[in-house]
Amino acid sequence: MTTVHTKREEKLLAAFQADVPSRYATQSGRRGLVYTSIVCLALFYASAVVCWALAPSDAAMYVTFACDGIGLVLGALVLGRMFVVTRGTTRLPDHLLDERQAMEKLRAHSTSHRLTLLLLFATMLLIELGMTSEGDHSPSAAVVVTFVALVVTVWVLPLLVTTWRMPDPIPDEDDA
Amino acid sequence: MPTDKDKELVHNRIAVLRAERGVSRRELATALGVHYQTVGYLERGEYSPSLHLALQIAEHFQVPVEVVFSLKPFPLIGSTTSQGDSK
């Protein structure tokens, strides 16, 4: 049962009650959003790889600012749409979700958890491989940029999973 | 051979009851405290409700829960009458 406690929650709920734009009413449309956000995430990892290879240098700094900047701006646009498409399933507090949405949120978090574990192991492996070939070269900028990429990934994974899994929305009776 | 998904499928007559009572999806959703898309997914058989929600739906339509939900497909309207007539 959804119970609104504050004005802010009322506004959030109203925003997520709106109909999904027709472009994202199909599976291919929604998966297009997921692919775009994966590209944005890839930009963060690209900057991390560049930092590990070139930092400290001007080239590494410019590439990092460019990649992370584009990833941030494009990612924010895509994430905004994904919040609307998923009707805030991963964004709204639990007491504003019905039982189906709450279950979907749990599933998304459980899948994300498994993916996060894989990601952490893959990252550790890559860093270890990079360090053994380059001696003990580990620039602090690279560590920070890698950390940012991982944090952003962990933060958006549940939203990506929910968008990927979402069934087609039911058209409103007036539109059907 | 029924698949695992078929075995878990719960058939329902929410759409029929809603049409019969002239209740919109949004009205039913508001009465039940769920998102109107949840009512749509229930009608389409893409989501099986919890026992609590199933009882709430039955109570809303003032019918026993087995009138709304069944593990077997509901007979088509008129099919039982025509069988009865032929006997």
C-alpha cells in the first residue's frame, strides 16, 4: 500500500504516475536506453584505463575530463528518462511502491549485487595484471578515476537491470 | 507439457469483473493502493498477486476469491450454458 508522507513524495509519485513516452513503450526502445547508458559507463572506464596508462600527464587529465564530462551529461539525460520509464521503481522509497514494484526492486538489487561482485573481481584482476606488467606504477589519479567509475556503475546497475527487465507498459484504457 | 511458468500461472477474471462493474483500471488501482500498471499486468497474467492483494481484490468486487482467481483457465462465457443445454 502506497502512503505519501511529504509534499516532495507526493510530487515524486505524481511524476512517476505519468504515462511512459511511446518511444520507450517497446522493449527495443527501453533497451536502447540501457545500451546508451552502458556507452556512458564505458566512457568512465576508458578514462580510468587512460589514467592507468598515462597519468600523471596533461593528456591523461584532458581525456579524463572529456570522457567523464560527456559520460556525466549524457548519462544524466539517459538516467532521467530511465527513472520515468521504470516509474521510479529504484528511485522511490519502499513505502511508495506497491508489492509488484517492491518485488521488482528487490530482483533488480539482487541481480545488481551479483553483477557488482563480478565487476569487482574483474577490476581487481585487470589492476593486478596492469601492475605486474608496469612494476609498482599506480598513480593516485588512476585510483580515484577507477573508484569513480565503479561507484557510478554500482549506483546505476539496479536502474539498468529494471529497465532491461521491464515488460511493455499497459496502455491506458482511453488510449487502447 | 506444461512449463514451469505455466504451472505458476494464476488465471483471473479481473478484467471481466471490472468491465461488468464499470470500474476503470485507475479507479481499481486507487482503491487497492497499487500502481494502475500493476492492475494491467495482473489482467494480462504477467504478475501473480500476493494472497493479501488477491483477497483485497475479491473483497473490492464483493465476491469469493475463487471467483476472481483460479489455477485453471476460466471457461469462456456461454460455454457452460451451451454444454448444459445439450445434455
